Amino acid sequence: ICAAPSIYAKRGLLQGKKATSNPGFQHFLSENGAKLIQDAVCVDGSFITSQGAGTALKFGLEIVRYLVGNDAAEKVSQGIVLI
């Protein structure tokens, strides 16, 4: 979340992968070979990136989806009344 994806990018871990981050750090992604996506949350393989604290719920749901599947993510989403 936030600036953390820029660290992955600087280490070359996002080379050729779609990713997002806080707008103030997005240049690190594109400068280091990531495919910059403007979505609040971006999933590419095992990398789940997000733009900031305001996207934490969506980010968390994508982690649930990645680890235990769509049904579990939908159930959690309904439980927190996320529209």
C-alpha cells in the first residue's frame, strides 16, 4: 500500500508487471519497468499493490481473494457491507 510498491520496483521485482502506488511514488514504478495502472488496487500474479490507506479495504479483499478464493472474498465483502 502507498509508497511500498516503489521499493519492489527499485529492486526490479515489478519489471514487466502491472502495479499501482501512491501517486507521489508512481514515477518509481514506471522508471523501473513496471506497467503503471491507475486503479486503486492492482493484482499481477503474486503482487498486490494499492494506492493508499483509503484503499485498504479493497486491498485486503484482494489478499483474501488471492489466498482463499472469490467465494471467501465475497463473503467477507458482504460481512463488512462494502458496496
